[in-house]
Amino acid sequence: MQRARDFGMTSCHTCELLLRVPSHRHTHCPRCGAKVHVRKRNSIGATWAFLLAAMLMYLPANLLPVMTTVYLGSGQPDTIMSGVIYLFINGEWPLALIVFVASILIPLLKMIALTYLLISVQRRSSFQHRQRARLYRITELVGRWSMVDIFVVALLVALVQVGSIASVYPGAGARAFAAVVILTMLAVMSFDPRLIWDEKKETGDRNG
Amino acid sequence: MNDLEPVQRPERYLACRECDGLQRLPQLAPGQRARCPRCGARLARNPVGGLDRLFALNVTALLLLVLANAFPFMMMEMQGRLQSTTLIGASAALYQAGMGELAVAVLIATVVGPALIVVSMLYVLTGLRFGWRAPLLRTVLTWISHLVPWSMLDVFMLGVLVAFVKLEGMAEVVIGPALYAFLALILVSAASLSAFEPRLLWEKLAREKL
């Protein structure tokens, strides 16, 4: 299949109008007014920047308490993982599994996936384009679900304010955790999936 | 394909936004969608019901949004004291606990994001449907797509479920009326997003010279 780029053209990322765009320059889309580049600008650099920042925040996000429950005067800090364990030992294992996947597994896998995609693109890999494209799509789709723990903290903080009996306070881990989710989402948005295909050697599949 | 045709008749072609594969714009019957044969990304769709359905869904979403925000959706009783929270209340609690930036993130994900999407959709659709040359029509239509990933009502719903289970152990938890509006809103929003194909709106906008 031929690329739009081979014709000196690009789809406007906002309205999808096919335009002639000189490579390494930009043009303004006549239909929607967006600035159009052949590829997202600084895609690899920006994605790395967001990704490395997310990796840095991943540690405090998991090590620091996301909230502290003060019950009858004694405080109990909770990390993401201890929250999962709490659900598990209380017999809520389906929910424990969901939170574990959403809060611990997804951010981790997302960062691994992005690292792999970035390195494979930078090494001009021509390995498994379709699978890598699918990996990107999944990464894009699941990322927001990691935010669930932040919402749980917000809800508990809002509801459990029973003066001296029981109160829940948000912890610094929540801040770091939200940063991980937002930074990985920004990393995914900065990555241009078309880069995966740019090195593909066309071997006689001009089947339009 | 003819090697010059895409350049001469660009309106008949489409480049996949995920792999840049150039292909003929597929002619889709209502309800059909096309995937890119090379990378598998969604290429185009032709939502059933067109703009009218999208408009109706967003009017419904607006009503549900008001209901979901106006009433508490979760109440808890502990030692005879009743505590309840609204959508905005969850963000406000974080703010009061000294986590301003976290409060802003939660507010965007649960209140501002969803509301902006619905209001912007209605604004753009009113312009398109009634041929009203609304100011900033292009800007508003552009930002809808950017807002979508940051609106997280569905994720928040999962959070409500987890919080419910965690609280059940220590107190009496009651679901408030807003939660039902909230559930309906999630379904209507999902339907609205799957009926939202920006390319068609841009085409109409250009056709009608708005």
C-alpha cells in the first residue's frame, strides 16, 4: 500500500482532509485551519520526555501512601498495593484484580510498551508492523483506566469525614500517581504511530 | 490507483491516521465502519441517524449531566452522622485537604471535561443544523476531540464501585439518586461518541460555508 507521504500529501490530523504538505515544513489546513505537519513534530523526543518523567514518578506513586485513614485516633497509611491487598483479604478478589490491573499492571505495561515502540522506531525496525500498531492502539485505549484509584481516594476523602471517629486524608502518593497517569497519557498522545510504518519495505503489495 | 489521481482529486481519498496508508474514501452505508486493511485502525464510519441522532443524544446528555451534578450520588452513615457527596464534592474534598492540583485533575475528568464536551457538541451541532455561522465554530469542533480522552466518567464509575466496597465494611452506605443519572449519562455519552465522526462534521461545515 502506498503512503500519502509518497505523494507529498498528509491527512489533516484534525479534519482528515488530504493535503499537499511539503516535507519538513507545515501548512495550514484550508478546511479547519489546523497547522499540519507531515508527521507530529518532535514526536520521539516529546514522547521520551513524558515517558521518562512518568517512570520517575512511578516510584513515589507506588511507595508513598495514597491516603491515610485515621480511625479512632490511630492513622493507617495506604499505598496502592496495600489497597489491593485490603480488597483481596476481604474476599473482594474480582475487584482486587480490577484495581491491581488498572493501577499497577496497566501503568507498568504502558511504560514498557512505549519504551519498546520508541526504541523500535528509532532503530528503524521493520519487525511486525501490524502487531506494533495494535500495541499502540491498546496502550492508547486502556491508559485512562489507571485513574480509578485517584477517584477512590477522592471519594473516600469526601465521604469519610466523621470528625474524631474516622477521617481519610489524601497522601502524597496520590499526587505522584495522578502524575504517572497524566504523563503516560501525554506520552501516548505525543507518539506518532505512523512512524512505525515509515520504515516498512513495500514488497510487491500494491493492492491499494 | 492512478499515480496522479490522489493529488488531483484529494477529496476522494483518505490517509489512515495511524499508518498513513493512502486509500479511496470508502462509501459506507449508515451504521457501517471501515478499517484500514494495512494496520487495522478505524478508518471511517457512517453513524446511523447522522447529526439528528448526535444532537438528540447530546440534549439527553445535558439533562443527565445536570441531574448527575445536582444531587448527591453516595451517602454514608457512621455513628449517626450522615455524610454525602456530589461529583463536585469529590474534587472539593481534595482541595480542602490541600491537594489543589489533584482536585483540578479530578474536576476536569468528572465535571469540566464531560460538561465541555456536551456543551461544545451542542454548540457545533446547532450551528451545523440550522446553518448558523456561530463564532469560533472551528475552534470548538477542534477541541472536542482533544477533550475526549480527559473525560473519565466511566472510570469514575468504577471508582464509585471500589469505594462502595471499601466503605461497606465500616459504615452504612447508600446510593444516591444522582448515581442513576450518572449511569445513564455514561451510556448516552458512549453512544454520542460512537455517533461522532468529526470528518463528516468538517465536510458539512465546508459544504455549507459556515
